[in-house]
Amino acid sequence: MRQISRFASLTVLALLSLACFCVAPCAYIGPVAPFLSTPMPTPAPAVVVETRIPDDTPTPADTPEDSSYGASGLGDSYYPLMGNGGYDVQHYDLAIVVDMEREHIDSVATIDALSTQNLARFNLDLWGFDIESVQVDGQDATFERDQGELSITPADSIPEGEPFTIVIIYSGKPGEGAPPGLLDLLEGWNFYEGGVLVAGEPGGADTWFPVNNHPLDKATYTFRVTVAEPYVVAANGVLEEEIANTDGTRTYVWVMDDPMASYLSTIAISNFERVDSTTKSGIPIRSYLDADIRREVEEPTTRIPEIIDYFETVFGPYPFDECGVVIHELDLGFALENQTLIVMGYQFVNEDVIVHELAHQWFGNSISLKSWQDIWLNEGFATYASTLWIEHTQGAQAAQAYMDMSYEYFKEIPEHAMVIIGDPGPDNLFDWAVYERGAFTLHALRLTVGDEAFFQILRTYADRYHDDNAGIVDFIALAEEISGQELDDLFQAWLYEQALPPMPEQ
Ligand code: ARG
Ligand code: ZN
């Protein structure tokens, strides 16, 4: 496990010095990025990477053969086939009947979209399943499949700027037919003994529903999940209805009415118990804890309201209508910040992880990435939020000691193995450097522009891009605008060069 290997490498001295400041040392001494369990750091080839602050954000690159065909990808530099062009999904309504014994689902996906061009044909992303029918605006459509691409030809071409509705009836075992790498990493929908776990980052949503699978196309969702009693279903948003059916099944209707990136959509099924609380500002917290392990895992979840209350003072209002965690009785090597319903395995539940995933609700969820290359905007920010929480709960000195220790430890990484965090590449998306050096980058910005400008930058960023997408260039422009300083050199050194810059003087 990542935090253990790191932990083992820390000197006794470092532990002692940290323990002097930590009221709750166990929560913190496996510092930063406890959200992953891959070995760290990931060695990168010893090449000089020539990367510069990009001039512009990527534009859709895939040019289809016919101008009335929607593109099969959105031009993401890491995942060119993720997402599709030619339309903008408004709402997904997913009615899913889950057979826990057969590990099988029967689904009807109803997708409301708006065309952004004349569409004789368009694609959705979906791996596996038998598709029984596809209709567009009530008329049968023809379709073809090629790996994760589903191409749909409606009976009549859709003019630009028109709303249209796609209904797809499909069934099968989620993930069957998907490339093996995806499910090895538990990316997507996973049946396990007594439950279902869904963790989609970055691309796993297409293992369970037809989707425009890129954060650039955010949409609202309704999940209508039917499962045999006594299973309990949690999902993003609010539980609008729970229907007891006559055949011994129950249908849970969950609604996420704020725009959401597809990778953050989630369903969780198990023998959960629901636990409710509320923040000072009145945000309802509803968490779902596996009944068998509730006693072991509940304690750190009771601090969710307090953590949100604090983040509202530094980042601005909590961006959604509710929040909570779902804790599976599963040995998961990571946690995921699913919008309003953070997913966790039982052995990964501690305050630091909860703090990190809650910070993602502002940075990563409300503000979505423009491209996966911008992952620093998610992970660096959520990791730095842990330092802010230490500063709030244990004081500035403890936070400084924590930063110093992390920086000293990080310095030991050989330069050639240093991942370029402004362009880590798809294999290093969740590399420790993106988290840790990502957090240092924000600390360096804070020391450069001063506290007042720094927190103004964070709040303005959270406000200006809420329910929207941002790229690294947008953040840099905003930081320069608010601070009135030229910051290219700072971001160039921290984000786009291998050598670890010195921390600016206090
Ligand atoms: N975004 C998650 C976090 O930092 C990490 C997700 C890792 N993804 C994965 N497929 N293992 O909290
Ligand atoms: Zn994270």
C-alpha cells in the first residue's frame, strides 16, 4: 500500500517531529495521497520533457468523414475517443433492474440531448451489453458497435440546435466485453460478494450506461434502481422515492439535479445503514455505511459537517444540495469523490481521506476539468486542502511542519523519476507527484502572492467556474488577474519542469 511504503521510509525523526504537532497523529502520519495504493513514486523514463504552459485548451480533434456525423471523440489529448461530438447531453434517466445473484442488469437509458450541429449520425460510449433497441424521438434508429463506440443513425437527421431524446434498452453483465485493464483497476461497475461498487474515474461510466463520457459534457441524472429486498441502493443526489414493489423488489429513485461529469456518477448496493446529520449552513448529510462494519468506520464520518463548514469559509458555499459517504465492506485501494456521495472501502476511512474527498466537491466536481491533462486542478487542490484543514484544526505551525516534512521527503525522488504534473500522461494521472507536488505548487503560489490574494484566488475560482469546466491556463490567468502579478515563471517551474523548485521564502 502506498501510505505504508511511504510510512516505512519516513525517519523516526520525522515521525517524532510531526507527532509533536498532531493531535490526531494516526490521521496524518501517512501524509497526503492516502487515496491510492499503487507503489510510489512511479518511475518515469529519464528523458527531458519539453512542456510549456499551453497557449490554449484542446479543441475537438476527431474530424468525422461526413460533416453531418458527430465526432467519435472530444479531442482529449490523453483519451481521444472519450466523449463524442455534435450534441450536448442535458439529462440521463437510467432505469436499472439489478439481479445480484446473476450479476446482471436490465436497463433502459433515456437521454435528453441538444444537437450542436446537423446530425445524420452520432456516437455514444458503451462497452459490452446486448442492445435490444435504440430509438431517437420515438422512432427506431439503426446502430453499429465498434469496441467502446456505439454509432447511432436516427431515422431522420437531427437539425442543429434541436432537443432530441434517445432511448436505449440493453442488458448484460456490466464490464463484460470491456478492455481488461479497466476492470482490473475497479474502474466502472463492479459486483462483489453482497454488493455493487461503482467508481468511474476517469472513464468507467461506459461500463454501465451509454454516455457522452467526458467531463466536458456535464448533465443532470435520475437513477431508478430496482433490486431485491433487503438490499439498499444509494446514488448521487437526493433519494426522491423508494417504492416497495409487489414482487419483493424495491425501486430507489435518486436525482442529481446539478450538472455532473459522467465519471462521478455512482450507484452503491449493499446492506447499508443510512446515517443523517446536517451542516451549520443546513446542508443535509446522508451517509451509507455497510451494516457489518458500521461501528468500526463511523467515527471519522461524523466530522463531515464540521469539515464542510470550514471549507465554506475558505472556498465559498458548498456547491451541491447534499453530501455524504458510502462505505463498502471492501478492501479498496482508493477512495473516489463521486458527486455528493464519496465512495470508500472500509480500510481507507480516516479523516484525511474524507477531508480530501470533500474538497473535491469544489475542486473537481463543481469545477470539472477541461481535459484529463489538467488533473493537477483536482488532485493538487484536494491535497492542499488537507494542509488547510491541519492549519484550521491544529494551527499554522503544525501545517508548516507538515508541509516542510512532505517537501523534504519528496526531495529524495530522483529528478529523472519526477512526473511532470502539468502533463503527467494517462499512466501517471494519479501519480503521487500530482498530489504532493501539486499541493506544494499551491503553497508556493500562496507564499508568492500572500494569504489575502491566495484565498481570494481560490474563492473566485470556485465561484467563476462552478458547474463549469476549467483548464490549467484558466487558473493561471485568474491567479494573475487577482494577484496582479506575472506568474508564468512560477507555474512553469512547478508544473512543467522536472527539477523540484525551492519553496519561496516566507
Ligand atoms: N480521484 C481519486 C482521489 O484522489 C483517486 C481515483 C483513483 N482512480 C482509480 N481508478 N484508482 O481521491
Ligand atoms: Zn483526489
